[in-house]
Amino acid sequence: MAKFHYKVVAHDGGWAYKLGDVFSEPFQTRDAALKAAKVVAAEQHVPGDLAQIEYEDAAGVWHIEVAEGGDRPDVDVEE
């Protein structure tokens, strides 16, 4: 199972949560960014439906896979 950590950081004149190098929208306070990060992390645990996924890789080869709706990442927020 994949494990991800959101971090709350100062960003763009305010605060944001980030995952890797990707930032959320800015929030005026750290508490607001932390609250939003916790909501997003909780939503990652909600199971989805079984779905077929089709995608083309960098070599131009098409792939078809089945995504299990219950295969959710382990996500948390580093405070």
C-alpha cells in the first residue's frame, strides 16, 4: 500500500499543504491549511468503485488495467 504525507508550509504569502512538490491553494492561516489538509487526507481513505483504466505510456503503448475501489493509499498530515 502506498503511503503519503501532506505537509503544511508557508507559501505564496500565506499557508498551504503540499504533497511532494505540489502545493494546494494558499490559506490565510496555518490552522486553515492544516484543517484543509486533514479533510483531503480523510477523503483519500474513502473507497471507490471498481473501474477499468486505459492509458498510453511514454512509448506509445496502450495499457488496460482494473483499479480496485478498495485499494486506497495510506495518507496522513504531518503537523
